[in-house]
Amino acid sequence: MIGWASNRWCSIWHAGLRPRSMAAAVFAVACVGIATLVRIGLGLISPDSAVFAPYYSATLVTALVGGAEAGGLAAVLGGIVVYCLFVPPEWNLAAFRLEQLVSLVLYGTSSVVIVWASQSYRGLLQRLRSEEATRRLLNLELVHRIKNMLAGVQSIVGQSLRNQEDLLEKVSARLAALGATNELLVTSGWRSAWLRDILVREFAPYDLSRFRLQGDDIDCPYAIAILLALIVHELTTNAVKYGALSAPSGRIVVSWNLAGGRLTLQWIESGGPKASAPARSGFGSRLLRSGVSQFGGTADCRFEPDGLYCRFSLVMPREPPHATPEAAGRLPGFHNEALLSSAETHTR
């Protein structure tokens, strides 16, 4: 029962009541009733307590929840209750002293200010909620359009590379990785994505038990999120084809930390076939070095006997307060057209 009442109150407080409705009037009467009980309790403790004090709160809460009319009703009812129940015998119309008149005028003036301020706040809150609902609707539409756009791009790529199946597979996978990260960014209003979410989405198709993730979760700004998604995708694809994930016993440890505004991430493979350095630098290597360099970062990749060891760091930028989808899909200094630029895309 208490839980239901608490949930009901939270619902009324957040959604409010329709102005000039019966519910708003009943709520005003209830608030004045509660204020009266409080005033009686205060009178038992301290008879000299301010007569109107509890009714200011009643007027404020009523105006915020039920609108200006309900707030005005609470203020008038509060004044009537005070005069009928709590006015001392010397408060009478025949001998109404200056201090009592000042108290009444102060109560009336304060009530008007409270109702006006509450109505202004209520209107602002309603506009913000309306804008938030519109933003969510636009985000859903944006997600739909991004999916359609990526589907169109994949169709164009499929037609252009229909005779190059290996390259087609790689480019399509990169587009899918971008699409997955964009979905994460949409949920945050194109501001950021959590690092662990990016990793889990990329690793999910390859059995998460083969991955060990170490580090406190980090909220990555949109440009960093997309860069990390592409880098992790290249490392994972490389591991599936040539590294730890190509062998049943292979494992990958991914650890990271954020210190002094710099993110450091380590990728350590083990249990796979013997690693060897590639004859030339592929797309993944170029992406890693050019991407982290944009953010004052460094990269170190070595082919150890147990597998690939890769460590890179970069400075986490402070994003502008209003990120855009266009900016989220474009890394400064690194053109997404590079996704289509090379048939030699693996890092080994």
C-alpha cells in the first residue's frame, strides 16, 4: 500500500494534473487539509508559530501540480481556514490591528508571487518535456534513416564489388560496426557511448567467454566512440582470421584505464597460431596510427610469440554540448572513404 501510494505520488508530481479539473481542485483541498494538520501540530509545540506558514507550502505544491487556478484556490482556502480556526479572539473586524493587517497582506501578496512563479516553472517544464518527446521521436526517425542509408550504401558497395567477395565482406562488416556504434550514440543524443558497450557489441558474435575485459567503464565522446569501434572491429576481424580467435584455445584480454584525461587501452592475444609481422601495413594499422594521432595519441603493436600485443593511448577530448549526427559520422582528419580504399585490410 505504501509503495502504491509512493508511486502514485511520483506519477502525479512528474506528470501534473490537468488545470481547472476536478482532480486539481480536490488536490488543492487535500494540500490545505495537510497544511491545517501541520499548523495544529505546530500550535501544540509552539503557540506563537506563524499562523500562515504551512499554507505557503500548500499553495506552492498545489500550483506546481494543478496549475494557477488550483494554486489560487489553495491560497484562498488557506486564508479562510486560518481566519476560522487560528485567528486569536482579538483578531476581529472591529479592532483589526496593523500587525494582523500586515500579516494578511503579506500572505496574499506572497501567494500571488508563489502562484505566478509556479505557473511560469510549470509552463517551462511542459515545454521542455514536449521538446524532449520531439527529440526522442526525431532520434527514432534518425535511427531508421541511418539504417536505410547504410543499407543503401551496402547495396551500392555490393554492386560495385560483386566480383571481389573478400573486399566486399570486409567493407560490409565495417559498415555494420559503424551502424552498431551509431545506435549507441543515438541513445545518448549523439553525445557519447560507453566503452564496455562498444566492446561487447563487437565481441558478441565470437563467444564473450573468450574475452576478458578489465577496467572501469568509460563514457566515450562521440568521435572517440566511433574511432574505438572501428579500431576494435579491425583487431577483432584480424584475430578471427589470423590470431587468437582462429584457434579453439585462443583468448583475448582487453584492459584500459583513464588517467589525467588520457585513455590507454591494451589488446593482448594468446593461445592462437604463432604471430608474424605482415609484409606491409594494412588498413587496420593505418587506421590505428592515424586515428589516435588526431587525439595526441600513440600506438605500439608487436607480434609476440603468444600473439598480437597492441597498446595505444589518446587524449579524451571535451565534446561540444550539442553534437550532431554529421559530426558523429566524421572523424577529424580521417575520411570514412578510407573504408573502401584498400583490398589489403588486415593488420598482419
